[in-house]
Amino acid sequence: MAHYRQAALCFVLLPIFAGHLFGKTEKTTATNRKAALPFTSFRRIDTHLTTIDRNLKDLDAQVDEMNRLHAPIERQRAFKSLRHSATLRSLHSSSASLLAITRGLELHYEKQRQRYGIRLFRPLHLQALRMVRSQTRMASANTLVGAKSARRKFAADLLSFVLKFQAISGGYGALECTPGQWACCQPKSLKQLGEASLQGCTWICTGRLRTCRSGCLGPRTPKNARVVVNSARQNSQAR
């Protein structure tokens, strides 16, 4: 997954750091984070997808070990242990987090009355809901065969989620908007093999809100970002 370049990270994070330096409240910090939507949420989604990928690899390794057991009692004990494992708890936690994050993005664009943002994040939220349901079936399965079936369904739901997410977030990390500019998602339709056309984004920088009328807005680079960054560089050089 793509990530911000160092300069772009400074633009997003410096207002948050400044809030701590000048004794601003947590409410102000939360407002700054909200202003950086959806990019802050993209990074959180990236993190949870990485965790899910690791969880699935660990889960498959445990199932392979279980398959090598011959005694029915041993396999039954191993399966019971798997159902209550830290791996499945972590998988549940990450899936639930994706559900909450995508619902938050959908609500964000509903409040902003930006229809294209709703069109993007409502399907992503519904796909996260399917993942949660598949994970629940996996954890509650009474047999190894049932758990494997739920695992395959979860993998299919995960792939669909990733494709939708990549269609939306692709290229956002390469943006380097100048102070005062907004990041803008311009509508883009992508055709995926085995999938219906996906609604996505071409991320651009713009200084005019009307340029983004047909799409949806991302964060705005603070007007004083260049001054703050340059000041930080001067202080670093002085050391």
C-alpha cells in the first residue's frame, strides 16, 4: 500500500504536534485528525489489512499442524484451542475495526453532503460487514470442515474489500499538494477481472472547490504548512 512521503506527513502531523505544544485540548487534536480524512483512515485500514494477512497465515499454519494429528482426541483438543486462540481474537478485532472505520467514512461524507464519497464508502462498509460475518462463522464453527469453509468465504470477502479499497486509495500517497490546496478524488471507474466495475478515485490537488464538485474532497494542506516545515528544517540544521 502506498504511504505519504515525508513532506506530506509533515503537512498532516505538524498541526497535531502544534496542538500539544501550545496546550490545546484533545478535542482540537481530534478535529485536526478529522480534517485529514480520508487519508488518516486509509493508513489505519492499511495497518489492519497487514494484521489480517498475518493472522490468516498463522491460522493456516495451525490448521496444517492439526491435519498432521492422527488421534481424534488430539485433533479435537487442537481445534478447541484454535477456536479460542489469540489469532482468531486478533482477526475479529481487525475486522471489527475495518467495519467501524468504513462506517465513519460513510458518515463523514453524508454529513458533508458529498454524494460520490457516499457511493465510495457505503459499498466498502458493507463489504467489511460481510468480512465480520464470515469471521464470526469461522470462530463459531463446530467442526474443522466448517471452519475451513468459513475461512474460504472470509478470504473471498477480504479480496473484494481490498479491490474496492485499492480503487479508492490508489495514488493518494504520491500527492504533494501545496499550502492551501485540497486533495480531490475525481471519479474513476475500474474494471476488475471477475468483479463488476468498481468506483474509484483519481487523486489530484486543487485550489478550487468547484473543481471537485463531481467527486469528493480529501484533506486540505494548511496554508502555513510551508512556513512551519521550513522552520522545522532550519531548527534541524542549526543543531
